[in-house]
Amino acid sequence: MLNGKPIARVIHTPGHSKGSVSFYFPKEKVAIVGDTLFKESVGRSDLWGGDGTLLRTSIRDKIYPLGDDTCIIPGHGPTTNVAYEKVENFNVF
């Protein structure tokens, strides 16, 4: 919130963990996705509470629809964008 107005949307993106969330800043077209999505990779889902199918569904149904020009800031590694990940990230299919 800034001056009583929301500046980010919290998106439940389970898969890496049951409670994983991403933060989307629509004005800036930026999504902070933590360990849900990385450049050309995805977060681990083999640990307690992880679910690989749910992780891929979160990416396809909640991150990708934010728009091709949305900048993705992962929890580790370089930034990327939705358009690039749709083409280059074979872990999501």
C-alpha cells in the first residue's frame, strides 16, 4: 500500500511449497516470484510440501498470463521475462 492504494498484487503460486506467493507490480510490469520460476528453470518441488504438477500449473496459469513483457525477478539468479520463459523454459511443460 502507498497512500492507501495497493501497489502490488499477492498471487498464491503453490508448488515449490504449499504457501508460495508471488508479488506482481502492475504499473512496473514486474513480478517477484521467489523460488517458483527461474531463468530456464523452476524451483524444486521434491522437498516437503512441494508439488511439481502444481508448480507448473502456477507458472502457466498465474505467472504467464501477467503478460509477455512482464519482468520476472526470481529468488536466485538473473532476471528474465515471461516471453522468454514461454519459449526457453522446457521445465514448465
